[in-house]
Amino acid sequence: MNQTENTSTDSQSPRYRIGAVAKLSGVPVTTLRVWEIRYAAFTPNKSTGQHRLYSSADAIKAGQLKQLCDAGHGISAIANLDAASLGRLLAQQRASASAKASVQQTSGGHQVTMAVVGRAMASRIAAPQFTLQFLTHSIQVTDVFEDLSQAALVDFSDQPKILLIKVNTLNDIAREQIESLVARHPVLQVIVVYSYGQLVAAEALKVLGVLVRREPMSDYELSDLISSVLLVDASTSVGTLGPTALIPARKYTDATLARVAGISTSVLCECPRHVAELIGQLASFEQYSQDCLNNSSEDAHLHAYLRAVSGSARAMFERALEMVAVHEGISLLNEATPATFPAQG
């Protein structure tokens, strides 16, 4: 029998059996039945032989639903939308994908490089279920070392932006090895994950700006920890903050900011003072969020995001302060930058 039949009520409108709709839309017959019965996505007519007959609009809708479901939409939320609404959702989906592709093409995808100490940790990062994508960021592991001793003897093949270290025991010996390694290979951020350790060694590394967390740590928590050092909106900040896609280290001390805040200038609204004060406040909140992220896994996702947001904003306002300083002839070089590592790479 033909896959299409005409009804007596509308001889000019083609009607399709469910098998034909499945072929046209790419949706399996069983799925179409579930969408119809459970979610009322379609209301097909019946032929004289009680076969379901779907309209051309039904076939088009089935294809739209499939595209949206493939993109992550839940069928329960979209099953009862009309063709126009489904079309708008698809247009938004395509616009978003196009914008993201444009950003990735312009920015080179912002691939963030990482060296890893600990072969098991490197395997964990490389596993398919641990796909790290942060907006336009992706992680490329450039070097893998068995342990800190091996890392101390071998040069990095590249200059990575992040150094991720997994140690079973964090003590003073391990701390000294980490400090020596970073002195030889300056990176933007060091992350240390350990199983057992001495509190004094962990605290000493935290003071130096290292993110330190104790196992057990889920993939979700580790992903949060890494994402906390990446710029929140690289698509708009890359032009002013550079292509590293990592939050740069703090550039100005509290003393420098206080001096700038006290300078009287001709800029309206006392911009140098306001910008300097904002940087100080953001830096304080960034440090607070980092401390919370370091100290426990509770609310780690929130603190990772807050640290990334405040750090990104602080870096952008530092760039704004430099623009104000150039305009007003203000020196920002009298005080040294904070003596902590990770050093600026």
C-alpha cells in the first residue's frame, strides 16, 4: 500500500503513515508514538482502516522536535508548541551556534595549556567523561610527569599556563619541591590536589596563591577548581587582557591603590579613586572566594564561579586604571607587585 493517502475531507492535503513520517523526520516510529500518546505532540487522523495519518505539518514538526531535542531541549517542554514557536527556537539555536563558532574562530578557541604531575590525574583529565569546556576555553595537556621528582629533572615541552599537581602526601619536602618547580617554570596558576598532608604545608602554599584541595574530589569539583582560574567572558575581554584566557595575577598592591585613590585629578567623578577602590574591593572578594574554595568542598561550585567573576572583573578594572593613569599622567610603578607565585607567565 502507498505510504500516503488522501482523506475525503481534504483531498489536496497529503497524509502520511507513521513509517513515512519516521523516514522524513529521522524520528523512530516508537518515539513518534511516545510523543503522540504521552506528550500529545500530534493529533493524527485515522484512515478507513484505522491507520494513523499524519499531515505535512506533523512531519515538519517531528523534524523540528528532533533537532531541538538533539540540542538539549526536553520533549515535555516543547511538544505542544506550534510550528512558529518551534521555528523561533531553532533560529535562536542556530544564531547561538553561529556566534560561538565566530568567537572560537576569532579567538583561536582559547586553548589553555596545562602540565600535570601525576599520571593517574592526567588520565583522569583526558577521560571522555571529563571533557573540560568553559565557554570558549578548552584544556590541552602539554606535559605529564610521574611525580615531582621526575618533573624536577625534565624540562617542559611548552610553557603551560596551569600546573596541576597530584601528590599522595603533602609535607614540607613536597612543598619545597613544588616551589622549586614553579621557580624554574613560571606559570599563571598552580593547583595542588593531595590525599594526605600536613596543614602547615598546605597553608604555606595557599599563602603563595596556590589552590590546594584534599581528596576525595569528584570530577565535578575538580572541573570547578580549574574553571575558577579562567576568565568568565573571554569573548569580550580577549582584546584587552590578552589571549591567555586565564585570570592574570593581581598587578597592584594595596599601597599603590591607596596612593592612586588619594591623588586629586581633573577627571570627572574622581575616576582614579573610584576605580582604585573597586579594584581593592574586588581583590578582597576574590581572595575570600579563593579561601572558601580552598578550605572545603561545600558550595565549591558557587565559590569557583564567584572567584572567576571577581578575578575577571578585577583584571578588567586594572586595565581601566591603566587607561585612566595614562590619561592623567599617574605613575602605577612606584610599588612592587605582590611577591607571590604563581608568577606571571
